[in-house]
Amino acid sequence: MQPELRYSSPTAQTGLAVARNKVLRNTYMMLGLTMIPTVIGAMIGMSTNFAFLAQAPIMGPLVMFAVMMGLLFGVSATRNSVMGIVLLFAFTFVAGWWLGPILQYALHFKNGGQVIATAAAGTGAIFFTLAGIATVTKKDFGFMGNFLFVGLILLIIASLANLFFAVPAASLAISAVAVLLFSGFILFDVSRIVNGGETNYVMATMGLYLSIYNLFTSLLHLLLAFSGEKD
């Protein structure tokens, strides 16, 4: 009997590395493309009248949450087809449009444009730093998965509860926790791609996009609270 092969051949290892690099490359390319519908949606959102939110401050966010969850499930269900990409772009457009209220609020500050730019720059710096660490070190950060999932559930519950109670201090605390949590998700998600845990670039893009989106909005909220200059 021939001895059992306990290690994969160099050719197989090379093939796996090429496949993982392809997923990572396609994910970054798709992530860049998703910024186009996001920016378009944000521009439309900035000129949208969101007065209905004042009349329904709780129902409005809940309805939008339901719409975005529906699109998320749609992307997941069609991730292996062109429709998955279409729904991904639709999701990012809606997400960009939903930035309208916070961007409108920010622009009422004297330094609103600067604060928005700072939040965007901070988001980019955090993403590229953490993605670089996960890519270069190739360390498996999979051990963070359970902790991040529990943290996300608690964050969602806290955010929904704060829709009813609207406590400013709690809102700031939620944003601060969100910055840490979604920074962790960036590290976790890139690590999964690099180490072969995620092989579908549509889902990989969705995961990273959500982290970047929530990281940006949380940073913007904190910066407006602590460095915004009202007229």
C-alpha cells in the first residue's frame, strides 16, 4: 500500500493561492464599483425632502431597515448569478440615498463639509490599514467571528431600542461601539477571503461594503457631536 498523502502538492497549493487572490482582486474591484451607485444615491438623498421622518421618526427607519434586509437576502439568494451583482448595486444605491438625512444634517454645520471629508478619510485609513494587515500577515482572524456576531446582534438591539428612547448619550455610545465592531469585521472579512473562508466575491463585497458604510456613518456621527461647529 502506498503511504497516505498528508500534505497537498505544491501545484495544488499554488492553485489555491491563485484562486484566493482572484477572489480578493474581484472583491476590491467590485467594492470600488459599488461606490458609484452609493455616491449617486447620496447626491439624490441630499436633495430629497425627508420631512416624512419628522412625522414618523420610528417607522421611517424601520421600513428602510426592512427594505435593506430584503435586498440583502436577495443578494445572498442570487450571489452566483448576474442578478446578484444587480441587486448588490441596487442595495448600494439605496444605502447611498439613505445617507441623505445625516449628510443634510452635517451640511448645516459651518464645517460640515470638512467633517464629512474627515469621516470619509478616516474610514479609508482604517479600511486600508486593517485590510493590509489581514492581507500581508495572512493571519486567520476567524476566532473573532462569534464575538463579532454577538456584538452585531447587541448593537442592532441597542439601535432599535434607541429609536424609541432617543437618548443622545446612548446614541454616541452606540456609534463608538460600532466603529470598533465594524473595524473588527473588516479584519475578519478580509482574513476570510485571504485564507479561503469566503470564495464568492459578491458576498465578500457585500460584507466589506456594510462594514465601510457603517464605519463611515458612525465616525460622522461622532465627529459631528464632538467637532461640529453650529452656525
